[in-house]
Amino acid sequence: MIQLDFYGTLVAASLVLLLGRGLVTRVGFLRAYNIPEPVAGGLVVALVLLALRSFDVQVRFDTSLQTPLMLAFFATIGLSADFASLKRGGRVVGIFILAVTGLLLVQNAMGIGLASLLGLDPLMGLLTGSVTLAGGHGTGAAWSATFSEKYGLASASELAMASATFGLVLGGLIGGPVARLLIKRVQVPGCVEQAKPRAPKGFEQPNKERSITPFSFIETLALIAVSLLAGNLLNGLLLGSAFELPTFVCVLFVGVVLRNGLSALGLYQVFEREVSVLGNVSLSLFLAIALMSLKLWDLASLALPIFIILAVQTIVMALFAIFVTFRIMGGNYDAAVLAAGHCGFGLGATPTAIANMQAVTQRYGPSQIAFLVVPMVGAFFIDIINVIVIKLFLALPFFVVV
């Protein structure tokens, strides 16, 4: 057993990112299909650890930094969102919410239907639907406890974690290829004649240079720290109430209030370049730690029927992004980037969605509307809608409380 402490894990995560960049730069397949660098590097390390496990060699990481990095990333999303931009994107946000809701319904219907056909408990189908795919590990852990205690489903927790892991991996792998397929059908903004180049904002092109100063960097770091502190306090106040929300949603909300409140009072204007730098660093390190510490052997333990359901769900996600998300979002370049993002949090999580879109925009050019819509819907709306959808399906006669 090799146990890496906090510093060892941080070094390993940094090396994973460098490995991912090297792989994407040198391997044409990864570059052509817009595979995010943290996904490429993290999966290679996870596969190596899986191989070492067969020789009774195990490596464990200190993942205590993972949650603060994720929360810092969502804080920067909140600090990047101004009400004027949200107002401009209101109609697009509404349409995208409809697409997201449609996928949640399809995932659960598909999961329950396939589980019934394969002779499994319909609850297993629901657990391999939006509970773990759109919901991720956190939602999966919460609902698996309910499924075990209230409905008597055995091994619900193990199934939830394995399904969420499967979704996280595939969500980071299919977004790029889906976008590549769709972009062939549209005109990329950079190729339009006489188009005026626009400087990338926020998270669109993370490798672009951004001028910063030490003092402004500290100001932005302070805003992120305040968002983390106040977000955690807000989460504690809402805990157990009808308005309970995940911690990252509270942190993002505080970031939005800080950014727009300070601006409205004329006290401070958020410097978006620092926000994007710190946000991209947090995102990259979070994904590196999350992916390199994946327990891929949990996927190997999935029974064949469950694996079939998850494989079909992955295909359904790709088809939904191509034939539904892309079309109703306008069938243009922005819609292709949105489709890549939808693959990310439709199977995995919002950070995966951002990484997918960054891999696309880094190569083809910025998409401001995609980076406005996906973070807000992926952070604020999907969890709320998912809870409503899950409860609607649990009201079906398939499910009888024991």
C-alpha cells in the first residue's frame, strides 16, 4: 500500500495535467476528438493503478483538496455571472433547461425499461438513470441510502458509486467527438469572412494569456474565499429545511450576489481575468484528482445487465445531444459547444461539461453563450429539476415501499 499525503497528491495531480497536455499534443486521435487534458492524463493514471492492483500494489491519494477545489471553481462561476449577461441569455437558458429536463425523463424511462426487460428491479434502472448520471456521485449517494432504507434495494450504494464513476468517465470522453461531428455541419466563427475577432472571456479558452497583477490577484482570491465561507454557512443554515441545496450551489449563489452586489453599489468591479485564471486552475486540479483516483475496479464489478444499461445510456446521451440539444439550441457553432457540455453533465458533472467545452473552444474558437448557459443550468437548475423528476418516477406503480 502506497499512501500519498496532501503534498504528494498535489504533485501527482500536477503531473497528471502535464501528462494530459503531452498526450493531447502528441496523440492525433485525442487532439482530433477534443478529449480534455485532465481526462486524458487522469484516465491513463487510473488505468495504470488498475493494472498495479492485479500485482497487489495499491496507491491511495489524499483527496481532501478535491472538495475545496470544486467549490472554488463554482465560486468563480458565480463571480463571472453578471445579471446583464444572464438577462441577455434568458431565452437560451430557458430552452436549454427544456433540453436538460427532456434528457432526465429519457434517462429514467430508458433505465427502468431496460431493467424490466433484463429481469432487474426497476429501482436499479432508476439508479442507473438520472440519479447517478445527471446527478453524479453526490446525488447517487443521497438517493442510494433512500433506496436501501425505504425500498429495500440491496447494494444500492455500491451500484450508485460505480454508475456515477462510469458516467464521469464517459461524459468526459464522448463530448469532444460529438462536438467534432456537429462542427462539421456548421460554420466555425473564426472562418467567417470579415468576422471581427473577440477576446475570449472567462473559461472559454483557458490557455490564452491574461495580464494580472499581484494585488488584483489577491483581491480575487479574497472574493473566492468569502464565497466559500459564506456558501458553507448558508448551506449549514438550509440543512434539513425544504430549501436545502448542495454546498456548491450555495457557494455559486454567494459568488453571484457578491459580483452583482458590489457592482450595483459601485464599490468594486470583478476582474474577470483573475477569476478565469483561478477558476481554470481549480477546475484542472479538481478533475485531475478526481480522475486519477477513480476506482476503475468498481466498474469491473458491474454485472453484465447493469453494464448494458449504462452503455445504452451513453449512446442515448450522444444521440440526444446530436439530434435534440444541437437542433433546439440553434444548430450552429454555439449549439455544438452546448451539446459537448450537455454530454459532460448529462453523464458526469458540471466540471466535466466545462472541460469538454474548453477542449472544443480551445481548438475552434470562443463561444460566450455556451459558457454562460451551461454553468448556470448545470449548477443551479439541474439538481432541482432532477429531484422533481426522480420523485415523479418514484410515484409510478413500479415502486412499492416495503
